[in-house]
Amino acid sequence: MNIVTLLPFIVLIGAMFLMTRSAKNKQRQAAQMRDQMHPGTGVRTIGGMYATVKEVSDDTVLLEVAPGVHAIYAKNAIGAVLEDAEYNRIVHGIEPHESETPVVPDDASSLTESEAPADKKIDLGKGEAAEGEKAAEPESKDAEKAAEDTKDAKRDGKQDGDADAK
């Protein structure tokens, strides 16, 4: 046989070997993660529910979904074992200490010191001037529309209420 005819089969077997190897590695890592569970650990199920581990058995886990509410899940249903800080941030809304994370400004204006006067502020809200301008606009638009209507009526020889029927 020629090597060229065997080459596609060799490549196919090699690809299958690599795929099964990576799948086994993922399964092994998931099993190690599930073995890290102990009572008091925060977990996320594959369905997206966050809970606290109360008991760990061979194939099942007793989870406390809410205070006083317990549910039994299969170990395979645990999607992730969370660190305490991450679990508290997601479930209880407790943010980590602000001194640990650096403060990043939203814009560059806080990075540069400008010597512009601080008393000159721009009013972005609806003020009296903005309301006055809005009130003047509809009146001018109504006046323009009325002028156009009278021009159209004079040109057609008709006025409001007249019909073409004879």
C-alpha cells in the first residue's frame, strides 16, 4: 500500500485521539473540583442556582438553597465550586475591600488639573430658559402652519369646509 492512501486514516485516528484526550482531561478536572466541596462551600449548579453545601455523600450533595431550604442534588449537577469572596459578591452583594482594587477614573479630566474657574457650570437639566424656548417653538410652528394653510386655500379657491362635490 501507498503511504498517501493511509495518510487520511492516520490523520483521522490522530484527531479522534486528541479529542478523547481533551474530554478526559475536562472530566478529570471536574471530578477534582467536585472533590474540593466541603460543608460551607458556595457552589453553582449546572442550572445556574447558587447554594451552600451542607453535606457531601458519595453521589449526592445536600445544598442549602435559602435559609432553612435544603435540596439534594447529584454531584454531577454541580457546575462550579466558588471561592468565598466570589460567592459572597454574587449571592449577598458583598463587594471586596475597596483598598484592594485600584480606583480607575471614568474620564481623563480627573487625571489633569485644569485651572478653569469652578463657578462656571453648565446646566444640563431643564431650566427656566429651556422651558421658555420650548414654549416659544410650538407657537411659531403653529403660526407658520396657519400661514401655509391660508396660502393653499387661496391658491385652490377653497377654504376649510368646502368640498369638490357639485
